[in-house]
Amino acid sequence: MSDQTFEVDVEYYHMPRRARMQEAEFPRACLHWSLPVTRAALILVDMWSEHYVSSHLERGQRITRECILPLLETFRRVGATVVHAPSPDCAPRYEHLLTRVEGTTQESQVRPPGLLPDWPPSDFRKKIGEFAGFARPVDPTDEEFDRIIAERSIIAEAEPQEGDCVVFSGDQLHAVLCDRRTTTLFYVGFAANFCVPNRDYGMRAMRSRGYDIVLVRDGTTAIEVADSVDGLGLTAAAIQDVEVAIGYSIDSASLRLGAPAK
């Protein structure tokens, strides 16, 4: 498979570094990549079977069926790396599937605590004690909410299969990618404005490690709010944020068409 490539066009916003630029002068742009299959990975973030926001879950399930499953089949077919990254809360359910890199232990894949002082203070981060007045109001959860968090798993159609990888942290993902010499990460999953960009195995953290990041535009959706849900405004904003500040985007059909033939 080493000589096979994805032939793909990835999109981003081109922002020249010149003085007195106008925002209207930052256009969408495109790069063509001939990307070796061995350097590509599909990262599936928090592909929930259940969610406490039912409308988001319904949209995510449709996206999973229509977009993510065909893309998953493509990556498996060509022998590219597939990584499932469910929440650390799911570790008890999938721990037996954790991908362990030869020559390491699970513990050695996790960075030791830093030597810098604990700052900001733990109470500030948690907004408790003297910092409680800075916290957003938090409504109490109900029993069904707690059950969903405790029992959720990867949606059945996208469960890990033989040959896939499973990780629960950014360090574990990094270890897998180092072992496989993978450089370019195509992200799908949920939600586009929470876990996909912000988990320690999410787009921002992995970009900071030096990987190329590509969000599959139709392979994700945001958790919307009352003012945005009709037009999916937060989803559009999340995609544009990637194109401006994190990496690139592509649609699933283009990525599948760019994959090597059988």
C-alpha cells in the first residue's frame, strides 16, 4: 500500500501577512495533496450511541449513516489508519481494545505531570471556593442525563473492527501515530464546537503537536443553540474556525473519490 495515495483538494482561508489588509481580502483557497495512504488517519471523535441533546443526536446519527460509515469503509479498504477516540469515560467499556504500541506500556504513553506550579489554581479552574462567583449557573442533572453519561458507547454501526485502533487520550493517539509514521489526520465526529476541536486528542491539541489537520465538513455537526439551530450557524462557524486557525477542510465525497482504487 505504500505507493498508493489519496489525491485530495483541501480548503482553507488564505490570510496574507501584509499591513492594512481588509477582511474581505481573505479568500477561500485550495491545495492539492498527493497524500500517501500510510500517512493518513481517520480520527473518529466521540461517536455517541446516546446523547442528552436529542436533536443533536438525531442529526449526528444521520451524518454517521450517510457520511461517516462510507468514509470509514474507504479508509479500512485502502489500509489507512482508523482511530476511534471515545471519551475517557468510555475507557472501562473499551479498555480491552486500547491500541498498545510495541515497546511501551499504557503508562509510558501518558506524559508525566509538569514541573511548573499548578496555575491557574485548581479552585479557579473548577470555579469553587473563593472563585465560585465567577462560575456560570449550572442546572442540576436528572437521572436520565446521568444514565446516558454512564452508559453511552460508540454508535453500533461504527463500532471498532479488527485492524482499527482505539485510544482515550492525546498521548495514546500520538503514540499510535508515531508508531505508524502518520502525519495527516482527517477528523469526523461530534460535536464540532466542543469535543472535536477541544479534546486532548482533538484538532487543536494534535495541531500543536505538528500534525496536519483536516476536518471533514459533512462528517460533523455542532451543538447548536436557540438562535442558531435553524441555519446550523454554529456548525458553519466551527468549520470556518478550522479553515482559518487550525488547518483545512474537505467534504466526504471528495475524500472518498480521492482514495486509491481497489
